[in-house]
Amino acid sequence: MAAFASLRRLTFDTQGLEEWDTGLLIFLLQVLDQCAQGNIPTDPEGLPPGVQKAPEAGPCRAGAQEASRKSAREPFLARIGASALRFGQSATETVEFVGEAFLAFLRLLRGKARFQRSDLFLIIQDCGAQALPIVSLISLLVGLILAFIGAVQLQTFGAQIYVADLVGIAMVRVMGAVMTGIIVAGRTGAAFAAELGTMQVNEEIDALKTLGISPWKFLVLPRMLALVLMMPCSVSMRISWASWRHDRGGGDARPEPCCLFP
């Protein structure tokens, strides 16, 4: 502002300017804002024809004004109302999704659902075999953490011999199923969302609707069916692995056998 204090009028000379981009618009907006704060008149006649109207009616200033309006803090009751509306809309969409999924499974049981079996096998491979390494790695790391924490705590009572029992029972009863569900939901669910989102952007789903093919039967049902089939297999594999580690970890030093299930 000190540099603008001695100015009486601002003019522009762009005779040697051949090309310009949005950087010029941003610079002009900053200069004009400074001039407006200092009540300095400006003469845009020297600017290129495409730039003369941009600082006053261009998208940059409109976007800045819109951003400033949005940044204003809304009243507390208005935020509560907006949150309630969003919650209601989300609950409605969830109920609609569950209903559509249930109807799709009913059509599958009645033999009226149409989808490509080759796609189902590919999705089963993606949910099962390709998800096996990451599920096994996470299960191994969780087991190591449980063993370390349990050994430190059981050492106080001289019961380090039950570390293998602690890890085996925890993995079989709870952690195996929970970790498998979380990993499959994060990995496979993200892949499904990205794939279907790309199809929506490319208007492939609209093309299926135009051809009279239900996206629920052709896209959603195979993925849900693959998850329903592969989740018990993945959990069973984790339980089998944990049971084997449980039997191997205790050796012959355990005074009595331990029951994995109540």
C-alpha cells in the first residue's frame, strides 16, 4: 500500500505483449484490489481486448467472491438443519441400496438375474486369491503385536507359556474375521467404487440402461455375490492358519490343552 500511496491514476501499456494467460488475470486482480482499497482510479484501455472485462466480470473474481461467501460461518441452527438433511438423505440412500440388493438376490434365486459368469469368476479371483497376500500379511502383523503385548503382560505372572494360546484364541474367535472384513472392505470395496465410478463418468452405466440392462443385475450383483462367497473362505483360511500357529506355538510345554472355541 505504501507504493500505491503516491499514485493518482493507474494506466496500462501492453503494446509489446503478445501472449498472456491466467497469471496476468491474477496479477491484475491483485493490483485492482489494491487500487480499490486506496481509492485510485484505473484506466483499462491499455489492456488487451480479452482482458479489459475480465477483472470486473471474469470467472476469477466471481470464483473469489463465491469462495468468500462460502467461507462465511453459517449459524449454528443452520448447520444443525443441514446436517439433519444430509443424514436423512444418506439414510434414504442406504435403505434404497439394501432394498435393491435384496431384490437383486431374489431375482437371482428365481433365475431372472442376468450377468456374465466370466465377470463373476474374475471378481471372485480379485476378492479371493489376489487379496490373500495382504490379508495374510496384516494377520501376521496383528498376531505379532498381540504376542508381544501379551508376553509383556503375562511375564508379570510367570505365564509366558500362554502367549500362543492368547494369539490363537484371539485370532480365531475375533481378530481373524474382523481383520479380514476390514481389509477386504478397504481394498476390494475401494476397487469396486473406483471401477463403478469410472463407468459412471464414461456413461457406460447410462448405456446399459439404454439397452434395457439393469446395472444392479449386471454390475452390482456379481460383486456382492463374489464377496458373499469369498468372505467365509478368507475367514476360514485365516482361522486355519491361526489354529496351526496356535498348535505349533505352544509345543509340549503346555500343561493342558486349550479350547479355541467356547
